Amino acid sequence: MAIELLNRKRDLVLAPIYYAQAKRVAKTTLRLPEPDGERVRRFGGDNAVSLAIFGDSAGAGVGVDSQDDAPLGRIGKGLAEQGLGVNAELHATSGHTSFDLLYRLYAMGACSFDVAIISIGVNDVIKASSDKAWADNLHAIIAILKRKFGVSHILFLSLPPMHLAPSLPTPLNGLIGRRAAQLSVILADICQAYQGVHYVKDEFDKVKLDRQAMFAKDGFHPSKLTYGVWADTLVGCVANLLK
């Protein structure tokens, strides 16, 4: 609690610097497109499971040039190598917050998925979503995935280590990193409250990626190597759940 109070006081003092740095980052950071490639794909053999990836720019694969190197292609291929047939769909858009994802789920036509993988939260950090809004949206996302789409296994990926992003200067990176960590804690707690909902922590510490190698050329989005780590982690989780 004492550390939290100290951080709050420091953040109030540094607020003008945060604001100036945020404006500069928004103005100068390279804008990368979503990668090319089919967003509905079949991997592997018969008796396929249905899998959907939802969320933001990381879910869409911003930072690489092809969906083959993005989560859709890497996860689908990885599961096929585990002997699982997969019908995979991608429903992710750059800039989307948890509220945008919830709206998208309400607007989509009803269908069914066995597995949903969700990358969300970075834009909630950037756009300063409150703890309550973040939690309320997560509860609603889980409810609609279960009720409308009949999802058996929902996997939420932890928020990335945003404080390491080369495009974020100090002290702004510290503020952003702390907020991302806070939202990840809320996300993990909510996942624990539901059956069939799983919090998937990144495993960057296991592979010891260089800071520069973790991020794409914009210094913010995941690199090809980072997507590989995410995909390997998620493939292992999904394969274990479906055994």
C-alpha cells in the first residue's frame, strides 16, 4: 500500500511530463498495418476443433508481414503439428479496447467455437480505462462467449511487458508498465472465478529475448520472435486442454 501511495504521488508530480511524452510518442511512432493473409483457415486433418482469435493489434499480428507469422498462422500450424485439426478464424482489429471487443461480439452473428484466444488490454492501458470498466467488460466478454458462442475454453493472454517497449521514453514507460501489470492482475483474478477460463502468462523470461528483438520496427508491437513465444505457449495450453 505504501508503495502504491508513493507511485500515485510521483505520478501526480510527473503528470505534465507524461502528457508531453505521450503526445510525442503518438505523433512520431511508426504506424504498422495489419498483416496480409486469409483470416479464416484450415490446419491439419479431420475432426477439426474450431478456434477463434479475438482482440487487438497483437491478436491481428501487427508487426509481421503475413498471417503465417502472426498468431493465427503460428497457432494453427503448431496445433496441427500436435495432431489436431483446426478450423481457425481471426476477429481482431488494431486499436480495439475491451469495450470494442465486447461490442464486436454482440454485433457478430451467432456461431460456435470450441476455443477462444483473446489478446486485449494494451489499448485499455493507453486509453486509461478504469479498473471497473476493465473488469465489467471482461465479465461481459466471458458471458457472451459462453452464452452466444458456446466456447468451452477461453484463454486470455496476459498483457505484454509494455515498460520494455523501445518507443516509450522514461518515465512514461514506467507508468504504462505499472498500469499494464495492474490490469493483468485483475484479468488473472477474474479468470480464476470461471470454469473453462484460463489466464495465460507470457513466457519471455524462459527464452531471454533481447529487448530490441522482442519488438517490431515500430518499437511497440510484438516482433516475429515474440509472436513465436506467444504461439508456442498457447499451443501448449490448448493442446493440453483438448487432450
